[in-house]
Amino acid sequence: MKNKIKKALLITVAMTALSTTTLQAANTAHMQLAGFTSQPIGHHNYCKQYPSDCKINTRNSSIPKLTRKRWKDLVEINSYSNSTIAPVTDMEGFGIEEHWVYPTSYGDCEDYVLMKRHMLMQRGWPASALLITVVLQPNGEGHAVLTVRTDNADYILDNLNDKIKQWNETEYTYLKRQSAKYSGHWTKIVDLKG
């Protein structure tokens, strides 16, 4: 009888610890990663066209400090991109699926991401902090956003929303993102809210 009580107590303690860990992972301001995964086909084709952008190898992928100036960069570039680029699907704009390009007047979600990433890098942001990210919208459709890694949180720049939010405050289910260490590789995201 004592052994059964001890066993039940151990199971209860283990379940409580697991639940606490799960809640912490779901509520964390920084994404939790789970190893390498496949590169999206659109990014693969983009890398053929812009190979130098996909070969950025970062030995020091430290997270930048979020200062007022950096926050201003995020707000300005997100607003500028969202207001100057017309949303057009790849099929409507180019006649093909998954055509990733730097937009000039119109583009798809990943094109906004590429533009924002490029403009932030021009302002001195490290590539390791600006990661193309694949998500699912609540309606189940795929979408791309820019994850901006900072010491405060991982923030999302999105062409569907001018408001910059922490990743865990969005309605998306997070699937994968570029690796912070090598821009041609991708990592799985642990999204327990999805």
C-alpha cells in the first residue's frame, strides 16, 4: 500500500513539473526551437537567385538589446512596408506559386518579410536577429512573418497587422524559421499554443 501511495505521489509531482514546464514554454517571450527542418521551396528558389543572402554564417548570434532607436526602426520599417507595397499573391503577380522576391510595388507576405529584413539590416541590425518565419493563420492558411529577436522578446513584423507584437501574443501557429546561425538553414519552432 505504501509503495502505491509513493508511486502515485511521484506521478503527481512529475505531472505538475511537466505542466509547469509546458506552461512556461507556451508563455515565453522567446521562441523555443527543436532542431533543423526543411527549407521552404520558395526560400530554396530565392537562394538560387540571391545566394549571398542565404550564406550568412553567424558565429556570434547574440541577441541585440532593444533600445528606443531600435524600436523606432521596427515601427518605421513595418509601417513603411505595409503602406507602400500592395498585397498581391504570387499567382496574381507572377503567375506561379511561391515566388520570393524583393518587392517594388506589390508582393506576397514573404516579399514584405524580405523587404523589412533588408531595410533593417541596412540600419545595422544583424541578420541573426531577423528571421523569416513560417506560420499558420487561424484559418489554416500558410503565411510568412519576420521574427525580430531582441533581448526583451521575439517580435513579429507582419504585413497583415501594423501593430508589432511578441510572437506569443499573435493568433498564429508557428512552424519554422531561419536559423540564427546560418541563413540558409531552418529550425522547427515549439509552439505549444498551436
